[in-house]
Amino acid sequence: MSVLVVDDFQTVREMMKGCLRQLGYQDITLACDGAEAVELIKSKQFDLILCDWHMPKVLGIDVLRAVRKSPAGKGIPFILATSESEQGCVLQAVDAGVSNYIIKPFTVDTLKAKIESAFKKAKAMASLPG
Amino acid sequence: MIKNYSSKLKNMKLGKKFLLTFSSIVVLLLSVTLGVVEVFTKAAVTDRVEQDLSKAQYVLETFNTNQIDNLFLIARAVADAPIMKSLMGVEGIDHETMLQTLEGLSETITSDHLSVTDMNGTLLARTDKPEETDVDYAQRPDVESALVGEGMPFVWSEGEDAPIYQVATVPVSMEDRPIGSLSVGVKITDETAERFQKMTGAAMAVIADDHVAAHFGVDASIFKDILASGILEVEHAKPKMFTIQGERFFAAVSNLDENSERFHAILVTSIDKAMAFYHDIQMMMLVVGIVGLIVASFLTSQASKALIVTPVTNILNATEEVRKGIFTNKINVKSQDEIGVLSTNFNHMMDDLKSSKEAVDNYAKNLEGMVGERTAALKTANGTISAMINSLGQGFMVVEAGGSINPIYSKACEYLIECIPAGKRIWDVIPHPGKEPEKLWTALFMETLPFEDLAGLCPATFKHSQDRHITLTYNAIRSDDGGIESIVVVATDRTSEVQAMQAAERERNYANMVVRISKNKKQFAVFTKLSKDLLTETLNESQKEGPDFDLLFRLVHTIKGGSASFSIISVKDLAHSTESYLYGLKRNECEDPAAALAKVRAQSVEMADAFELFLSENRNLIGADMAADTVQIPLVRLKKFSEKLAELPEGATWQAVFEEEFIMEPIKNGFSHFDDMVDPIKERLGKEVNPINFINGDIKVKAEVYTDLFGAMIHAIRNSLDHGLEIPEEREAGGKPRAGNLSFEFNKERVENKDWLTIKFTDDGRGINPANIREKLIRLGREQEAKDLSDEDVIQKVFDAGFSTKDEVTETSGRGVGLDAIAFEAGKLGGFARVFTRLGEGTTLVVSIPTVEGKAQIREAKMAI
């Protein structure tokens, strides 16, 4: 199971990595901005993506769109991480096909629940035609 | 009657046509009637009863959970009440006083049971059995749990005939240590079951172990029989069917107490009673069918009129009258031919029609009465339900797909959300923070993400004009296929809980302040004096035309730090607010600089007033000596001083001895209160930090000389806490212990014939990344510096005024004030500050200043030049 974590703050990246480790994920790739993430997606197949929303230049939604456009990207669980519960960005992300969202900072338990829900949602999305 | 007509018409041509038309209409009507009757089949009724019982079960479980939650909130509020703590904290308080207080509290919160135990689980007082004392409750699981600081819900009964209580037991704590337990309980009685039946229609019994402890709706013997069938062993599931005493029932079980598994509720609905009710309706339908048949025969007669045409003028005229509803003018029968027979029969039929019409009228009258009765019964039932929901004090609104609110809502909404919500759209009633509330609600109903996740985006509170604290929760009502049919919004007034919490918070702050002031009396005296100066300077500077915002900002920041470290919340909050305005002003980012400056000026006055008020309110606590520069000297020290004077060595002066004994003091005294400041900050940031380590803290210095510098070192600690030390998870990931380390090392050194005092402040955090500093310099338009300076030199830029690589501003630090204050204070004393860092390993801040003697040497050297 390979996971991609995208965030422009090192602290947040490390925190997310720590949480994922606790949940048993070993193969974790860190990207420090959207552009790096988009490049990584081209060369590697990920099973789960955890991505910050507000980043310089390439935004979270751009990463999301790039993932959904990629050949096998329709069914990849994509969790958007925001700093506060901002309705606008979540609804925008829903339109772009996000699997769930999470508010930073979060606990391991919350992350676990969100990942489970995201896998369900992504599975349902992948089975849709078109 | 029908048979008569058909036998006479059997051999006639017209008769054949008549028969054909009439019988087809009869067959049609009968089949329609039978079809309607078919709808109310047995199976449909049974399904409905089962569904209703499932709903009742859901209502019961929701009520039970809410009840437990409410009991807990109340129990915690009571346990946190200062009066409770002071009662429990007193050794050997008499039972009478304890009981009186408990009874007063119990009346306030309208509980049926309120009791407290000491740390051993021995009962101290109990309101429902006041005479009972010295009972050992230590074995009760809820009390046991509360005594180790946790607490749990519990259902509790003291025997077969004793009442059942639903109880919430919580610890009573003092300084975070439990000193006893407190239980709040409400009785579960027959009335509880009765109220429940009125609300849901289901009969209910409460089972304690294996006996019926309370019940309503059906005879206790029925519950006993259901119980005997072993229903409790079945996992909580769908309702089950039983036949008891010849009557069929659906029964369902809910667990009332998951901890003990001893208390259950059985809900029961009679299938046969429901059948009887629907049977009545069936009868009504049949009656309607028969009436229809008669009307049809009347209509058929009209139709036959069209078949038998003009030649039969008499019949035509007569039928014309019949059409008008006149049944009295009979046709004169002249012949016995087909028309004659028809006329005779027509006359008969007219008689029959007349009586039929009377019958129809009667039925209609009866029907009206029956419908009236049913409507009245329904109205009463609806009224009862509304009254119950209204009496709950919570606001209930049902939002339909599309966002509009159902006309039926609970009365409390009008007060809680300050409008009549019926027919309005939810986002017009409750302001939503986002721009697209309609889109959000569409997403909610369609569940584009799980309901709970999207509901998290809806407002959680309502801003009430009277400052009530209103919370909002969202619950989905689902149809059988799992889709969301409607969403119930529940508004609850939590003001009293919030106020209780705020009061507790205030008390805690006050206690903190007292502890800190008494622990650090000396620093506090210095702080008081310093603050007065700072406040005066702030006041003067802010009133100037075109004030120096950098200076003001530094002043206010220092006031904030000092007042925070002694928990003087009023001054701290004002300083924080003033600082925000100044931050905007100094960076030229204010939309309305004039208004911001006015605010700064006004708040400078308020801050000075708040500080004066604090001093006068706490004069007793602080002590009159705080205001003046008074010193307390222990007798032993005076004695030691006189001994030293008596044995003065060659070359020494008594001034030197005096200074050594009374003026100089261990340097760590100037830093010891920093630990108190670290605690609340690290908690807020979710970081773990060990107590500060002092190395060579016993070096003696003339503290008053360094007061400003030592005070400014606060900023170094704040910077380390905020930016340097990582959160525990990140530290672990980097192979470091979870808790961060901070240390102060003090040294006196002699360099180039001068005495220097060196303060090294070290953290083992992530270090400063020179790349970040360069990036920031470039952003500030200082590319050249970023390019030319070495890594070691570039990080010294952290001492520049207004320099911060973090974009967010926290309450602790991040506005770029701090390290520059240290450099400034060191400079004032003729010294300097420098920072050393190793990425991933930590940062050391070194401040070197000439000692008082060293300073004299420098002055001499300067004069020599």
C-alpha cells in the first residue's frame, strides 16, 4: 500500500507521516508542493493520497484534477487536508471528485476513519461508468 | 331488487341491452371495491406495526443516550461547582451540613437522587435516603470508576421493590486529583413508561435483572410471559412476534445500561388491536362500496333513458323529473307491452330510488360523523406530541430536500433561533459561513460525501442576540432504501454550561495568578514596577502625533508577555488586541489606519486602567510591601554578615561584603519563573517539554542591572516553543525523545582583560534552516544579502526587527518581535547576541555582556583613547 503525502509545511508532512506509520502504512512518499506531487503521480501508482489545499503555485485542487485525469486515477482515494472547515473549498473539491476531507490538526483515530470512508467512496466512484 | 328487474326483462330486446350495460357496471364497481379492500391486507398491517415498533425503539434509545448525556453534563457541573469542592475538601464536615447543601443542589437541578462519597467509597450524604450514612459504595462500578478519576453512566437499583435510578457518577476533583465521587440520578417509574407510550404508542416495561420494575400500556403479566421466552438473550435486533394469552404482539428489547447488562426496556405493541382498528376501516370501505353500487344503479337508469328513445314520451318526461330528483310523479301505465312493462318497472324503480336516496343521505351523514371523530382523535394526539416536544426546551426543525423548513417545528425554535422557521429556507434562518449554502445542502441530501462529514460544514452554533450559547446538531432521517428523506436540525441552549465552564476557568486563572505571584514574589515586584513604566511609556508614545509603531509594538508585546506569565488575563487580552492593531499599522496593512490608531490610543488607556484595577483589587493578596521597594532579610543572614564584617580579611572592604551578601543573588533567580510560563504554552501547542535545565545557576550577579535583558529572554523561550521544538510525533520520527529540552548555561569569563557574563540558551529542536531565511530575505527584496552572506551569517538575520519566517501569527510569537528585543537589550548593556544552529539538532542563542566590573574596564579603556 503506497501513500503520497503533499504539504508545503515540513511539520505537517512529518505529522501526517507519523500518523500513517501508526496506522501501519510503510511505503510513504512526501511531496513538499503541488508541482512535485503532480510529477510523482506520473511515474508512480499510489493507493492513497493525502493532500493539503492551500499551497503556493499548484493548489490542492490542481493535484486532485491531475490525479483524476490520470489513467488509473479515478479510483484512488484522495483526502483533502484543510486548515479549517471551509465550506467553499470542500464543495469545490467534491465537484472535482474528492473522496473525503480532514481538518488539520487531526488525531490518528480521525485519520483512520477518514481513510476508511475515502476507500469506500473511491470504490463507489470507480464503479461508475464514464 | 336487482333480481326482480332482470327476471321480467329476460325475454325482451331492450331488456337485454339494459342487462348487459348494468351488469358490466356492477362487475366493475365490485372489483374496484374488492381492490381497495385488498390494500388493507393482514400482511400490510403487520408490517406497519413492526415498523412503528422499530421507530419507537429508535426513539427510546435516542432518549436514553440524551438522558445519560444530560445527566453527565449536570453531574460534572455540580461536581465542578466551587461550593461542592470546598465542602468535600474540608476534613470531618458534619453530615447535616453536607446533606443540606446536597438537598439545595438537588432541588436546583431537579434530580431524584444526589449522593457523594469520599475517596474510600463511603457514603457521605444522600438526598433520597437522608438517614442512610456510612454505606460502602466502593464496589459500585460507577463509584469505583469515578474514584480513579473517570466516572461512568449506570443504572442502579437496590433490590426488587426499590426504585430504579439512571445515574451519572463523576469524580469530584481538587487540583486534578479526585477527592470523592458524586452521583446524580433520576428515577425510572411507571410514569416514565406512560409518558413514553403517549409519545410513541408502544407499551413499555423496564426490566431490572429478571423482574418487571416499571411498566405501562399492557398488563405486567404479558411482559412477564415475554420475558420468560428468553427475549433478553437475543441480541438487540428487529422486533419479534409473540402470542400471549391468545393475543399477538410484537416485542423489542433495548439495553438501558451497557455497563451492567442488568437493565433493559421491553417495548410491546399488540398486532390484534391494530388489526381491529384496520378492520373498522375495511368495514367503512365496504359501506362506501355499497353506496357506490346504489349510485351506479341510479346512473344506469339514466343510461337506459338514452337507450329507450323518443317514442316513450311519458317515460322520458318522468325520467326528466327523476333527473331533477323528483320521485313522486308516477307514469300512467296503459299497456302491457314492452314499454308498459318498462313503465311499471320504472315506477317500482322510482320508489326504490327514493328509498335508496334516503339511505345514501343517511350513510353520508354517518360517514361525516365518523370522519369527524377520527379527525378529533388525531388532533388530540398531534396536540399531545407537539406539547411534549415543545416542553423539551430544544428547537426541532425538519429540513426537506431543497432546503425549506417543514411547517411543523418546536416552539423553542422561536426563542432559540429568533424567528419562525416554517416555510423558510434553512440558510435564511441560520447564517452559513460559506458562499454556497444551497450547494452544501444539496450535497448533504445527495450524500456526495458521508452525511456526518458534510454536516460538519454546517454551522455548529447560532449567534444569538442575547448572547445565549446555542448549539446546532444535524440528524438524517432515512427512508427504507437508505436515502435521506429529511434532516432534523436540533438547537440547544447551552448557555448555563458554558457560563459554568467560564466561571471555573476564571477561578482557575485566579488560582494560577495567586500561586505564581506567591512563588515569584520578587519577580512580581520587578514586574509591577516595570509594567507601570511600560504602560506610561506606551500611553505617552501612543498619544504622540505620528507615533513610533515599532517601539509601541515592542512595549505592548512585553506587557503582554509579563501579564501572561502572571495570569493577569484582563491586561493580557487588551495587550493582545492592541498588538494586532499595531501589527497592521507598522506593516502598513490597515484598511483604516486612523481608526486603528484611535483604537490603540483608547486601549493604551484601558490597559493602564486595567492594571491599576488589578493592583487595587488584589492589594491584600500582593501585600502593601509590593508597592514599595522593601526587602525582607532572614535573621541568619544578618548574623552571617556581622560575622564576616568582624573577620574582614586584609584588603577587603565592607562594601564588597555587603554587596556579596545582600545585593548579589544567584543568576537563576531571574529565570526561575520561566517554567511556569512554559506549561500553558506547551499545552496549547500540543508539545512536550522537560523542565528548564540551569547550568551554573548559582553564579551571583547584581540582578537589578540585568532586569531588562533577563526579561527579554522570555522571547527566546517563546521562539523555541513555537518554532524550534517539534511536536512529539515529529520528534519520535526523527529519533529524538518525545519531550524537548531547554537549558540555560551561565558563565563568567575573562576575555582581553575584561569580565564577561555569557548566557547560553539551547533547545534541541529542528534548528534554523538558512534556506528559509534566504527565501524570506528575497521576499523582502533583499536578494543581495541572501546571496552574499554565509549560512552562519545569514541566520543572524533572525535578530532583525520585524523578521519572521513564519507567516501565521500565534498568541505566543511569530510577529517577529522577540529576538530583536534580546539583541536590543544586550546592546544597551554593551554586549551582543548571536545564534548558532545545527539543522535537525537544535539552536543555541548566546548573549554576552560585560559584567558590571567589565563595564567599568571598557569605560576606562574608552576614556584612555
